[in-house]
Amino acid sequence: KQEVTQIPAALSVPEGENLVLNCSFTDSAIYNLQWFRQDPGKGLTSLLLIQSSQREQTSGRLNASLDKSSGRSTLYIAASQPGDSATYLCAVKVLTGGGNKLTFGTGTQLKVEL
Amino acid sequence: EPEVTQTPSHQVTQMGQEVILRCVPISNHLYFYWYRQILGQKVEFLVSFYNNEISEKSEIFDDQFSVERPDGSNFTLKIRSTKLEDSAMYFCASSESQDPGYNEQFFGPGTRLTVL
């Protein structure tokens, strides 16, 4: 059974700092990995999707990497801003099942302070 | 930009009552999903739906739950007899691609279900 873990659970940084969020998964047989942002009481916003054949994806100040063999992904946020404050979730789609099921991590709650 | 919409945003019901949560997926998407998130816990997969049938469901999705695409735009989740433990945020999602490697899922804002 796929287990997804995110470290740290919470992070507080000053504005302007570069930061790294970590995601690890137990079963490396995945199709893809998706990073989401969740604001309090709100839905999930898709940030990046990395296919299993890719090593990284970039969108603006965000860069996500994937090391499938070691079961790890990182989300790098450059020059953090207070508006980046949210919970960041990673989710993996496994090869079995056939229904595109995503298995989510525990999330990292990020606070960027002025 | 197209988005997934859900109604209502908040539903309060009495234990044992039936509820229907509604979703309008992105119009050209082919795959539809329901997930839920109990307060303070992980987002959990419930069911996926493709070509008018369930393609995968979790152990949570028992006989109390059903899904339907009653017309060309809506996708619904019905809970037949709600329990206290059904209280959660329910998210609808949709995705476009048939390529399993590239199947980015887009989520709606959620319906908060409170069972009293």
C-alpha cells in the first residue's frame, strides 16, 4: 500500500527566503506526482505535475524534482512571499488500480512572515 | 480559466438523512473523482468515474455511497444514510487526458458536510 509522507509538517520562514519542501513515497511504481496548494478552508490548487519519466518541472518561482527510484520529490520555492503561505500537498498516482487514484501526503503548512 | 464548481459550499444534515453533493467538472474533461478530507487529516480518495461507470473505488466507498452523471455537465455524490463520521470536506475533481502518465487532476472548492 502506497504511503506518502511530507517533511516538515510545518515551516515558518522570513519573506525572501528560498525553501524546500520534501515528499517521500514508499512504492516507486508511480505514473506521476502532483503538487498542490491548499488555503485554509479552501480547495486544492494544482501547482505542478511531474510524470514518472521526468526529473523536474518548473512554473514561475516553483521547481519540483522527482527521484522515483528513491521515492522522493522536492518542491523548491524561490524568493518566498507572504502570499505563499498555505499548506502544500504532494500526491502520487500509482500504476495499479486503473482509476487514476491519487494518494496524498500529510502536507507541509508554510507560513512566510514579513 | 475553466474550473470545477461544487454546490452547496456547506451542507448541514441530521444523521440518517440522505445528501446529494453536486459538482460541475471542467467541460472537456473525461475523468471525474470524489475525494474527502476529514478535519486535520489527509485527503482521501473515494471514487473515480469514466465513461459512465466507476473505474475505481476505495474501501470507504461502501453501499451508502453512489455517484451519478445525470446529464452532460453534472456529477453527483449521494450518501444514502449519513453517519456522524461522514462529516468532512468533500472535493470533486476532474481530468482530461487518457494518458495515465499525464492526467492532471483539477479540484473544486469543496462542500463541507456536517452531520449532526
